[in-house]
Amino acid sequence: MSKTPLGFVCSVISLVTLIYSSQVVAVPDVGAERVRLQLSCNSGDNNCFTDANAMLDWIWSVRQPTPTNQLAVDIGSGEIQLPNRYFCDGQAATTGINTGYVSFNGAGRGITRLTWTSGPGAVVRIRDCTGLNFQDMTIDGWNGRSGIVWDGAGISTWNDMDVVRAIPYAWNDTCTSGQKGTHYWFGSRLEMAAVSGYHFTYRSQCGETWFYGGDIVAGATGGFSVAVLAEGTNSAVRIYGSSVRVVLPADATYPSGTNNGCNISGSATLIASAGAEIHMHGGVVASLSNSTVDTNVCGAVAQQGGIVHTPDTAFNLKASGSGIATRLYADSDPGSRLDSPFQWPAASAPPAVLSLDGSDTFVEVDCDDIGNCNSAQAPAQRPHLMVYTAACTFDGPWFDVATNKCRGE
């Protein structure tokens, strides 16, 4: 009876192993237009990665997308852990600042979750890249990392995104060699981790933001809690048809601080500082405290020459206990400006709020023709238009347009 030589058997096994291994570790063709990142891939699927680090190496070192040869990456369901490196780094790439031109497409919010493994920084870090699109996924800092940090130039688009449990930032853009980026957000939600500390949900230090139809939420238990902070002359944040909110939880403890908390170390919804601009139209600015202790809340702040512009935007403010609600605050810098007209609902008593002269109005419905608004009886009651001014101190900071005097005088 003949026997198969042992060497021949070993050679066959080695060949099969080599073929199988080559199928598992195979990478896409250099010209592939679409690849996948998933928790598991079928054997022999050359267009599928299970390791984010290997995928990023292939994209930027091998594939090198261009404006005329762009790439799509479909990211599957589950928790995808990203390595502690730049997701896209224009400074390190041979193509320089024009590195980018990739669309990263998730399977849906809460279905695809990008998160981190170890090290400081952010889940997604990008420097000097352009033409990047992210959509239909969640970026999860799970109480240890920022969500997204963008350094320098480039253009990005973010569609139907959740950026959650981030600390200290859900988003932070900065300058690189004086270059700034332009970023577009559509239908997305950004929120910070609900812990104490240094928190700014959306911080722009060097970028131009266009934010449409989304939600930006801050709500730390203590420390700093600012929903949108724009800093510096290279920063402009524009928000349309969105909600921007600070919602403090029941266990929040905030010191009163300076200016009733209207500063970057307090609890405020919008802050424009050092020549930055925030423009918001439509939607709502809310600053609400559910704390069990006296807590101040603040709506919009302009400081050090910052500008906040919010026509046609609603405001909702609620302090807790004996805390003070401040809708608008501007420091003494002559360049600090708040263009924020607002009419409170008609009522039988003024809103308990601090603001700026001429910016707030409301109609008091129970005044008589001589300006008595506290005890006038029907049928003598008439509606009187009131305008906010700190010059009136007799019965609140309100000027009665009907009597041409301070309210109650």
C-alpha cells in the first residue's frame, strides 16, 4: 500500500493556509471606490476591514483619495473602537492640506457607535483635511474623551449625527498655522457628559460653523456648563432652526460666580468672546435649572468684543430657588454687542429676568389708564406695552410706553 509523503501533505496544508490567510488579510484594490469597516468580515471579502487602524493606514497611505477619485466607507453596526491617532492628518500626508475626500457612512444613530480605546484627546481627531463627510452614526466619548477635535483648515459635513457623553467638548475647532475650517451640521445632536468639570458642548476657537435643525445640549452637575462658546476673531457660529440648551440636573451645584453666572466659568447657553460672532435665527435658547439648590441661569453673553445676534429666536429661562435668570449680559468692552430683541408673552406681571435696555418687551394686561398695574380692576384694565430698562427701579426694570413713565410710577 502506497503512502503519501509527509512533505507533500505539509506542502498542501501550507498552501491552503496561505490561500485562506491571504483572503482574510487581503486589502482592497488601490482604486476601490467603496470599502467597509465592520466588526466581522466574510472570508475573502477584500473590501472589508475589521481594524480601524488598518483601514486608516490604507486610506491615507495607499488609496489617497482626491477630489476626482473620492472614497466611500460604510461603517457597520455595533461599537467600533478607534485608535489613539488622527482620523485624518493633512500635515502628515504626502498630499498635504488637500488630504480628505472621504464619506464615512454609518448604519444609523445608536446603531453605529464610534468610540475610543485608550489615551487622551478625542474620539475623532482631524487636522488640515477637507471634503470629509460623516453621517448616520453616534460618536461616544463615554465620560472620558471629547467627541470631535478639528485642528486647522478644511471643509466638513455632518449629517444625522449624535455626539454624546463627551468631556470636556463634544466639538472643538482650533487654528493650525492661522488656518481655519468650515463645518456644516444638519439634523444632529451634540451633548456633554453629565458629570462635574470643565464643559463646553460646542467650542469654536478657529472655524466657521453652519448648524441647521439640530440640538446642542449642556448639563454638567458642576463646574463650567456652556452650550456654545465662540472665541476669537477667527470664530463664527451660525445656528438656524435649532435648540441650544443648558439643562442642569437635580444634583447640580453651581456657585453664583460673577455676573450671575454669565461667563465661561458659569452656566450659560451662548457666549461670544474675544471678537467672535454667534448668529442664531429660529429655534430656542434655553437655560434651565432643575437643581435642588439656588442656581443662576444665563441665556446669551457678549464679552471682550464678542457679538451675539439672535433675531427671531425664542428664549426659555428658569432659575432654581432664589437664583437669578439673566437673558442677556454684555461686559464693558465697547465692541461687545447683543442684537437680541425678544417679546415675552402677555401677562399680569413682568417676567423675572435681567436683560439689556431696549432688548425685551412684554404686554401687561391688567393696568389702568394712569399706570396702576397692581390693583386695577375690570373694566378699567387695559394692556400696556412695557420695555426693559435698568433706569426704572420703582416697580421693576420696565418702562410703561402707555404712560411714558416707569411701571407703577
